[in-house]
Amino acid sequence: MKLLKRVIASVDQYPESILVVRQQTEQRLPSHQHDKAQLLLVFGGIAYLQTRERDFYIPSSHYLWIPKNYPHNLMFNTQDLHIINIYFPGKSLGGFYDEMGIYPVSKLLSEMLSFSEKWQGNYFKGSWEYRFLNTLKHLLPKEDLKKFSIQLPTTDDQRLNTILDRLRTTLNENITLEETAKQSGISVRSLTRLFQTKLRITFIQYVKMLRIIRAIELIKDGNLNMTDIAYEVGYSNISAFSNNFQQLTNMRPTEFKAMSSK
């Protein structure tokens, strides 16, 4: 709790400053919020951001925009992850800035980050660093990039969470609604209703997202080729795997691998 108060106080200490933080502190905090909007950049691994409604998955070479005063909690499970946080003050500009969103790091943004790679701490109006970072902020929506759209809804329903945990451990099997209902001791109709009322998503959609999330983790590990990854997450058809991957990430698995290995 002391760490939480210290981090929030640090972020909001100077209401008019742009704050750059390169230390991985937020992953040790419970759900929290601050008065500044946050640009969170991820390199070298996968970060997980929890909100009240959904879990967001942020792969390497992507960034997350978090609106001001938006409760969240960051997690990750890899040692080689590098995170950059930039906190922006001021009133919301609407549109892009009012929505939680995950986007790929473009070449332009990458070059701007490289230029400012040694910057850390608070920067105030009148300094050229402030002007540079403010320009970076205003460029984000101009690039018109497609959102990375894997967001898993969450629930506090223990019965459903037990089922979801089982699904995560059997992704390489032929998962069906009927068999899952049978294993869980409930009817197909009841299980369908659980997903609709508690998660507001279909069973098939949830399993598809779980499989692609696992595929992202395996691509990052780099130990398997794409065909083996497809089989490992339950696809017998590499074409179906590639198409579903593109539907959820806006890129083919091979494109994602190339981006992640930069």
C-alpha cells in the first residue's frame, strides 16, 4: 500500500509536467489510477493489463494508451520485458485519448523513442523536451493504426472461472461446448447462458482468443515453427490458424513474429 501511494504521488506530484518512467514499478501495484493519461510501451515480451471488465494483452513492440483516471493493474511474467511509461497532463482531447487502446509501435514512434531514450523524470512547459513529448502525444492518433483487439472479459463467478482454467490447459485438444458442459456437470444451455451473461461473449469466441493468446506467447518463445505452434494451440489447419490470428491481431503470424523479433 505504501508503494502504491508513493507511485501515485510521484506521477501526480507535478500536475503540469510530462513524466517519463523507465522502471518497472507498476506491475507490483494493485488496481490504481492517476490524474495523468499514460502511454505504456512494451518491448521484449508480453504484458497483461487488468481492468474491472477485461484483461488486455500487450505484445512486444506495441503500446497501450490509458486515459486519465482509468483504474488498471499491470502484470507480466517474463524477465526480458522492457517497459517505458510516459504520463501526460491536461484535459482530454477526446476521441483516441478517451479510449483504452493497444497499437503497434510505428517506425516514426520508434525513432522518436530512440531519440529520447535517455530521458527520465519530469519535464515542464517551456523546455524543448516537453515540446518534443507533447508532439509525440499529438502524433499518436494521426497515424491511424489498427487496434490490437485481444481483450478477454473477466468474471468473479467461481464456477465459470474453474471452467476457464480448464480450457487454458487443454487448448491443444478438440474443445467443444458439448464436451466442456459434460465435464463441468452442467447442461449446454446453462453453459451457453453463463458465457453470455457473465462474459458477454460466446464460448467459441472465448476459446478462439485463448488460442491466439497462447500462440502469441509461443511465437515470443521462438522454440517452435509456425506449423507446430498452430497444432499446439489446437489448429489442424495452418490456414485457419493464420486467418483467425489476423482477425484478432490485424496481422499474420509471420508478420507478428517479425515485429516481435525486432
